[in-house]
Amino acid sequence: MTDAGFVLVGWVLTGVAVSGYRLRIGQRSRRARRSLADPAPPTRAP
Amino acid sequence: MPLTTPPPTTSTDARPEADAETGLLRPRVAMVLGVATLAALTALAILGLAVAPPDAVQGDAQRLMYLHVPAAWLAYLAFAVTAGASALWLWSRTRAATWDRLAGASAELGVLFTALTLVLGSLWGRPVWGVWWAWDARLVTTAVLFFLYVGYLALRRIPGPGRERRSAIAALIAFVDVPVVHFSVEWWRTLHQQGTVFNEELSAEIEGTMAFTLWFAVLAFTLLYVYLLDRRYRLGALEEGMERRELDAAIAERLAEAPGRAVEAAARAAETARRRAEADVEPVGGAPR
Amino acid sequence: MPTASSARPVSAPPASDSPASSRPADRAGLGLLREAGLVAGKDIRIELRARVLVFQIVPFGVVVILLFAFALDPDRGQLGRVAPGLFWVAVLLATLLAVSRASAVEAANGARDGLRLSCLDPGGIFLGKAAAIAVELLALEAVLTAAIAVLYDIDLAGAPLLVVAALGATASLAATGTLAGALTAGLRARETLVPVLLLPVVVPVMLGATRAWEAALDNTPSEGWPWAALLGLFAVLYAAVGMLAYGPLLED
């Protein structure tokens, strides 16, 4: 693999890791907000 | 939206939060920060991949430095925040749930960026020095740092009373260990007279565009850290609220069961008595089953 | 019914008329060590009756030493060079077992509540528990030293350095191990959590102990004594951390 290859892999990996993490936080936040907004109390812990 | 004030949390130490979603920053500020972070990272990509010249010795591979160095900085910053927040939690005069939440959020970010640092370091080292790994103080300490805080996160996941205290103490144990690890590994390598080539990466003279890009990268990543920290903190607050609700619901359910059983028992007793009366048999012994 | 695990009320240090023990600082120091001795004695007595060390932990250690010989071909002469490292890895793994065992003993019969309700200084309790583990580890190390001398054909040179380094390393492992045990007390995931927490922390101990023993066995002890000093410092550092943290941890 050429030098450029390593550089590309590194930058892409970083981008994927950071945005993936941000998206995951967003997903869990949405789920939590939905659960808290629900007037019916949860029956069992998931 | 208004939520009912939650009953006292299972940890008797922390003050209960009235609002489920609290953040470190005001929502408007957080949004602006998010936009700024995105812009800065985009600018960094342009600078780092196109504008900055390739290194005289390392060639294009050096462009990974613009990610690896800030990631390492972020990792150590994040763990310092975790240690500070843990200390604040442990000190009774400043104890509050917010510090525990902050410690956890920052540690998670720290582990993410430590992993990134290690991977980027390998990707940088391979083309430049032909090795995926080198046993020098910085790399080994970073690897140990990773495992120290993976352990911390594992401990945090375990629910129950005293969770905040356990975690806070573990964070400080880890933090105190880091300089000891660094010193002992450094001593080990210098005694073996392994002049590691990895030392060159930061002591080399970087000037002009490259230096600017590096500092810009540190700035951009710091913005990223604050932004992600606020997000993760918020999520922590939300999930704590969710846990409290589930706990309350479970308790309420348990309480509801009790009168139900009493009603059932009474119904059974009445049925038995009725059957005996119909069969014209004197109840022997008295009490129905 | 806790018997050996519940503490007898500690009598106050003798309010003697002799001037030597009349200063409050002296009395406090004596009290701490005496309390540590009480707790250590209790733990060791429990161990002597249960004999987990002798029948389980020591054999474990020797088997590990054997297994390493399968991994590294004895005929190639490598075993001698890596013997110190293998020795200390075996000791570290045994420490995990010893800590797990000590935690289990505590968890049974509400012994932790007993300790909490006793008027013993938590720092003293910590020191006592760490001391008991240290004693067990030293016994193990004696056996394993003989094992590597025999199985790996090691000439035990530089005995003073070997001993001092071993004392420092053992104290470090015992202190951090007791701390890890206290952190995970009562948790169900305890057995897998202790290694994850403990192993990264004791990296400097492994480094120092191995280097010190290498220097001793290589007949270059001057290179090893600084490492032994590092081990001593590490032990003091984490003994202090443990003494500070044990009280708060006991409360939960």
C-alpha cells in the first residue's frame, strides 16, 4: 500500500469513528427522550 | 415538558435532578459549537490533505500526524477531566451528580480517542519506519491508558449503591498510575539504549504551513471534544432519568401486586367455605386452606 | 455465624505512665499497626484453616511455570533468559486468585458489615488485609523460586537483590490487589472485573520486578537496585491510596 493509502485509511477511519460515535449518541438520546415522554410507565426494564 | 419530580435517587449522596435532560452548555451554544466544529474539521481536512506540503523525509505519510497528535492530546485531556470530576465528586463539599456524569462521559471519549491514537500511530509508523508498533514510553503508556480506562468503564456499568464512589476512586487510581507507567517504561527503554525513531515525530522542526496545520488540528479537535462531551453528558442525564422511571415503575408494580394477592386469597377462602357448606360437612379443624 | 471474621473490640492502647507512649501521635500509630495486625492475623488464621493457598494457589503457580516451559522450548536455552519475567507473570496470576479468594471470604457471613461496625480504623483494616495477602504471596514466591531453580535450571545469584525486589513487588501487588478487591466487593461481576482493573495498574511492578531479578541473576545487581527502589515507592504510593480509599469504600 502506498503512503497515500495509509493516509487515506487513517483519515477515513477517524471520520467514520467520530461520526459513528456521534450518531450512536443521537440514536440513544432519541430512544431515551421517547421513553421519557411516554405517559405510560414502562412495565419491565429492557 | 414537565416531568414529575423524581423521588430521591438510589444514591443518597447526589442531589436529584429535576429536569431529565441537562447539558453542560445551553442548547443554543451547543448548536453553534456543533456547526463550528464541523466547519473546523472540514477546514482541517483541506489543510491537512491538500494545503500542507508533504514532509521532506516522511512524504505524504506525515499527514497522519495532523490526526494522531490531536487525538493523543484529546485522550489525555479527557482523562484529566475524568480525574478532576471524580475528585470533585469525592469531596463532600462539591459532591453532585453532575460530576459523576461528567467523569463517565469524558472517560468514554477518552477511550475512543486513545483507541484512535493507537490505530493512527500504527498507520503512521508502518510506512515511515516499517513497523506497526514500537516499544517506546509514549506508545506503551497510551496502550496501558487504554486498558486502564476500559476497566473504569466496565466498573461504571455495574449498577447498585456506591457506583459513583467506586468509579470515582477507580478513576483516581488510574490517573495516579499513568505517570508511574510512563516513567518506568521510559527508564526501561533508555537503559536498553533503544534510541527510538518515534521521538523524532514531535522534536522534528516543523515550520510554516505544517506547524499552523498542526495547531489548527489541535484547536479543531478541542472543539470536537467539548461538543461531544456535552452530547454525551446530555445522554447520561437522559438515561439516568430513564433508569429512575423504570425503577419507580418496578416498585409501583410490586406494590400493586400485594393487595392483588390478598384479594385472591380471600376469594379462595370464600370458595372453600361455600363448597363445604353445600356438602353439609362440618369444617374440621376450622381454618380453610 | 461469623466467629473469626467478627472483630473483638480493640482495647485502647495502654494508657501507661511511661513517657514513651504518652504522646498522642505515638498512641495513634501504635493503634493503627496493632489493628492491622489483628486483621492480618484473622485473615491468615482463616487461610491456615482453609488451606486454599497450599492446596490451590501454590499448585496453580507451579503449573503455570510448567506451562511456560511448554510454550518456550527448554532445549533452546531461552528459559533461562526469560525466567524472571515468567516467574513474575505466574505470581501476578496467582495474585488474582488470592484477591478473588480474599473477597469471597469477606462476602460470606456479612464479614464486611462486621468490619464496618467494629471500631477499627479503615486504614488499619486495609493494611491488615494487604499484609495477609502479602504473606501468602511470599510463601508462594518461595515455592516458585525453588520451582524455577529446578525446572528452568536457574542459578539463584544476587540473593539480597532478589529478596528486596520481591518484597517491594509483593507489597505493591498486595496493596493494589486489596484495593481492587475493595472496589469490587459485593459485585457479581467481581471475578472478571478484578483482572481488568488490576493488570493495567501493576504494569510498573511487572517491569520493575522483572528487571531487578534479571539484574540479580545476571550478576549485575547495580542495575537492579534502582528498580527495587521503584518497587518500594510504588508500594508506598498504593498503600497510601488504599488506606485513604478503604474507609469510603467500606461504607457502601
